[in-house]
Amino acid sequence: MDTSLIPFISIIVPTYNRADLIPKAIQSVLDQTYQNWELIIVDNFSDDDTKGVIESFADHRISMLQLPRTGSVAASRNFGVLHSKGEWIAFLDSDDWWFPEKLSMVSKAIQNEPDLIYHELQIVSGQDDKKSKMKTKSRKLKSPIFFDLLQNGNDIALSSVTLRKSTFAKVGGMNESPTFFAVEDYDTWLRIAKVTERFAHIPRVLGAYRLHDGNIGKINNFSYLSSALKGHLKDLNNGQLRRYESLYIYQIARNNYKNKQYRESTKDLLFVLRFGRFKYMIKSAIMLFNNFILRGIIPK
């Protein structure tokens, strides 16, 4: 195959003390059916054997950069992109991995000239590599994409994203401020959505996302997220803001319901029933009905 006729993709993998997990990520890149790529691993001077593990993969397309740890994984991604050669950038976290046809499917999507491509990922818990029935929520975003993403939640998993390097540069890369820790990717997609509507969704599971304590928490913390995204929230009118709030109020209401705090969940469920996405309205209505029965408001 004449590789000069197909896109060259630079894959950016930030890592720190992941000697046990990164081999699977690296091997998943080597196993790709599409082979016109470079893999840039940005290591934050790990004090385990991460460096040795990376060097054990003898492939000229793999390079390792080292960057002092700042607490911002965005800095590592920006650093990797800065040293990349590709017109296209693909992000992969060192605890995730791709399925063999991932880049091949992406290269086909590139033919339609999008600016950002994303797809679904299988969710895997902890160290268990077995596939589950769960996957990252992913959907085709509707125009205007900025408002869809902000009101309906981030449906773009970072390890699924491939985007034009020029588009990434246009928005100044990822924000390295501690304010955006754990939501720097969401903020980046929102800023990109302000400069282009060319988002392409591949409705297939093309990789795996490892769920563990290190990658959850602040993402679902309503006050933290709202503070980080306040620059975007100012663009919403009151109705749009209520829609945004309903995503996280639903999570609070559901947790209260599961913990049998039925009275506390009632007000929040009513809020979601009024302002939320349709699927959450239905779920809220069911919980609210059961709530009223359990509280004796509706007789059994």
C-alpha cells in the first residue's frame, strides 16, 4: 500500500507509573490493521518500570518523551502533539486500549473530511480485561453541537477521539489549568464545537475504557464541573441552563432514591421531569411513582 496516499496519524499516550497497564495499550496500537502511524508516549518520569516496558517494544514508530509531572495530563497531551508529525492526532490513555480495526475505521471516516471523529468504547472494570455489556455513552451530536454537548452531557470519550492537528491548534490545545483537571477533554470538545460543526460519530465499539477510582469522581461532581465550565455556561439562556443542570440533578436524585431517601429525591425528580432529557424524564417518572407509593401518597 502506498502510505503517501493515506492519512498519517500521530497517537498521543500520556502515562505515569503504568508499567502494568501500558503494554496492552501499546500492543493494541501495534495490532492495528491500519499501519500509517506514529506512537508518542509522554512519560512523567515514572518511578516504576514504565520506561523499561516502553523500550522493550522495538518498533521505530514508537517514541518516548519525558515531561516533569505537573498534575495536569493536559500538559502531557499538548507536549505530545507539539512533537507530532501527523496531520491527524489520536488520543489514547495508557490504561485503555483499541480494537484492531479502530484506525482503519477512522481512516475511512477521514475521507468525509470531518474535523473530529469519535466512537464508542467498551467499559472494563479494574484490572479485569473481560468485555462487559456496558459501553461509554456515545451518540451522533445534533447542530448546534456546542449546545448539544453542554446541555446533554459529554458523549465523547477521550480514547476514542481522532482530530485534525490544525483544529486542535486553533483552540490552543487542552487547558492545563488545575481548574480543568478531569474535565479538560470536555472543555476542549466544547471549544472545538465553537469553531467547527464537522464532528463525525462512528457507531461502533472500537476500543476499551478501563473504569477505576482514578478516572471517576470530579467528572460527576456538579459544583466542580459547573465551576470549571462557567465560561461556557454563560452562553446558555435560562431554559438551556436548566437542561444542563437536570443532567446532574438526576444523578443526585437517583442516588437518594437508591439510598431510600425518598423525600429528599422528590423535588429533584420533579425538576428532571420538567427540564431533563427524555430518557431521564421517563426514568424520573418511574422513580417518582414508586416514591409516592413507598411514602403512602399513592395507595398500593
